[in-house]
Amino acid sequence: MQQPLYILAGGSSRTHGQAAQDSNIRAGKAVANAVRTTLGPRGMDKMLVDSSGTVVITNDGATILEEMDIEHPAAQMIVEVAETQEEAVGDGTTTAAVLTGELLVHAEDLLEQDLHPTVIVEGYTEAARLAQEAIDAQVLDATLDDDLLEKVAESSMTGKGTGDVTADVLATHVVRAVRMVHEENDGRFDSDDVRVLTRTGASSSATELVEGVVIDKDPVNDNMPRSVEDATVAVLDAKLDVRKGEVDTEYNITSVEQLDAAIKAEDDELRGYAKAFADAGVDVLFCTKSVSDRVAGYLAKEGVLAFKNVKQSDARAIARATGAKRLGSATDVDESDFGHADAVSLKTYGDDDLTFVEGGAASKAVTLFLRGGTEHVVDELERAIEDAIGVVVAALDKGGVVPGAGATEIAIADHVRSEAAGIEGRKQLAVEAFADAVEALPRTLAENTGMDPIDALVDLRARFEKEGVAGVISSGRAGEIGDPVEHGILDPAAVKREAVESATEAATMIVRIDDVIAAE
């Protein structure tokens, strides 16, 4: 009798073959379905409540999937698709997640028809290449002026809690912000140069564009000036306090004279910090670490405006905007280490003071100062604005714009189907399935808009065959089939390219898995 041979640790589980494929595909479909209803201008929001009771209300795909705290490894791949989409182009996260789910749905049907997973992968890969061709053919031959970019930004924000009335105003701010940074910094764009700061207490229409850096900090001493013109700026990454030794030491003081000498030495050290910056001509000091009350008092006497515990991201933005170097010590400072700003001032909003650093000498930096009635509103508004910034940058730097409202997806499906006839073997079935999966996006848009999805899809195909472009246009409580370009509904081509590429890679990876071994 042969004894059983144990390879896996106790408590481990193994699922293989069709059972593993079914489990992974079901998990991927479930995640995609969770965000499907958020797609489009009439998409609905999700309320997510964590174990501590924190509430997030959003229809941003990446945020929803992140807050869901998904554990299934295959489903986690779709979360990664959304995250990759967000990082690469700033928008299209829901599109990428839904497309991944639809590719898995059609892969499941093909597996039931006895197509080998490798054949499906080959077909999907070929179809993705054809899809990229279709996207390139849809790129509009138009100058990327401000009006066009505002339409791109507004299309991205529509339905994301901004309100249709203010979306055009916000889009104008976004395009101005990106243009300022893009042109002033020789066509280079750094995400740190366009910052977003939120405050409750006003409607979203009160949002403003500030040409500079805004930080949520008060001066370290009330006697410091509230505004400085033509300011010399220093950024310090060190404490302004009494130095401490590396080892524990003990001093025995036996007389009043010795105590007075120790206090004077300590006081001279702290006074020396303030004098060093004042003598060097520093008007404003941003310190990322603590500043003792005595140093703050001495700085106030010298007329220096100082801030402590400045966040690293804020310090980095100020240094970049003003041209200041990050100082590691307060003892050896030089004029070449300082930056310059036209003005540094404090402004009051409600009960809070905000610090405005405007007119940086080194690079153009702007801040979108967002307003909203509640924390939930400004949080969602911030996500919408960040997506809008991402799509405007993608349109400028990564290949133009294409018609939105599902029109590009209809063009992709039509091109892939027309080319599928020339592909031999069973791979043709996978290519056709890819086209069906892509069409699920405009079908979902139509359904979320209140239209019959089947009738809408038929009309979209017919309109595309006749006019070469057709999309789902949201109009009032219902929708209609029309030309998205005429209605100003535009998307960056990079968003479509990234969604197709990342969704195809994730779906093909999941389809190829036939064995899942999980430790306890």
C-alpha cells in the first residue's frame, strides 16, 4: 500500500481546471458589475461605508474599487486595471473596469464552446491591435485650442457631482491652470505644479484659480506680518530648537552663575537661528519640522514670517515654484539657497487662515481652490477636478481627442468585426467576441441614460454606417442618438488606448489561469 504524499501545507486549498476558471471569471464579472451603473453623465453614485463608519459617496471607478477592499485575487486584478488607468491618464477607470468584465463574460461563453484559453488570448490580443487602429482613425483633425480642451474637461466632469451648471465654469479653470503651467514651463507638465485645495462653506461655483501655491498653515507667532511683498523665501528641513546630544548626558549646576550661563547659552543659540535668517535677507521661512516658541518670538521681532510643520508636498511645491533649495541646516545659509515670490499673504476663509504664495520666480504653479457645501461634495469635486486635469494633459501630450458618448467604441466594434472575417481558425470567434464586449460600453451608457439598450445599440450601428460617427447624447430625462462632436462631447484618445490595452491584458491573464493554490 502506498502512503499518501502531502505537498501543500495543512489548511491549503486548491481549485483547478474549469472550476478555477469559473471562479475567477465570476469574481471579475462581479467587480465590473459593481461599477457599471456609474458609467456616463447619468450614472449613479455609490455610498461606501467602512468598518469605522467613514462614508464615501462617489461614482469614480478607481475610488469605488479601492474603498470596496476586495480580497479575491482575480477581482483584485480589475482593481489594478482601474488604478493603472488613473495613474496613466487620470480618467476612464470605470470604462476600463467594465470592459475587463465584459471581456471575461464573452471569454466564459467561448470556453463553454470548447475554445482553448490560448486561442481566446490570441484572438483578444489581435482584436486589441485592431482596436488601436480604430482609435487612431477616430482622432479629430482639429487644433487643441482652449475651447476644445474645455469640452474635454467638461465631458470628464459631467455626472461627477459637479452639477451641469458649474461644470463649464470648472472646465474653464482647469484648462487655464494646465495652460499656464504647460506654457510657462516650456511644455513640461508636473502634477505638483497644479495643486488642488478644498474648503467647505460656499457653492462649487465659487471655485477660483490662484496663480501660486496655497497652503493650510498659520504663522508660528501672532506678531508676525500677515503679508510680505517681493518676498525672499527659505525652505528648511530642520528643527529650530535647542540641539540635543547623541547620548544621554547629565550636568551638575552648583551656582546661580552657572545656571545663568546655561540659560544664556541656550538663548543665544535660539536667537542665533532667527538672526541668521534675518541677516541673510529672508522674509518668509517655511519649516517642515518644529519651531520653538522662543525662536518664533525672535523671528517675529526680526520681521520674518515663519511657518512650522509644513507638509512635505507643500514644501516641495513652494521650493519648486520659488526656486528655493531645501536647507538641511539653519547654521550655514547662503543667498543662493533662497527663492523669490511676488507676495506671500494670509487670507481668512471662515474660521481658517490660508497662506498664499503668489508669483513664484522659478516655475509657474497654480492652485485650484475648490468650494463646496459639505465635505462629501468637496471630496467628490476634488476627484472630478483631478480627472479633468488628467484628461486635459493627456489630450495635449498623448495624441489628441476622439468623439465621446460611446462613439469611439462603436467605431472600434465596427472595425474589429470587418477585419475578423479575414482571420482564419477559431481565433476569429474571439475577435468577434471582443467587438461584442466593446459594444457593451455604449449599451451601458444608453441604459443609464434611460434608453432601451438594444434599440439604442441598433440605432448607433445604423447611424455609424450612415454618417461615420454616432453616440449616446444625454438630453433631459432621456437620451438620443446623435453626433457627440456637435454636442461637444470629447475624450482624449489616450484614455481609450489605455482602457483597451489594460483591460485586454487583465482579461487574458485571468482567462489563462487554470489552477488556484491558496495557503491558509
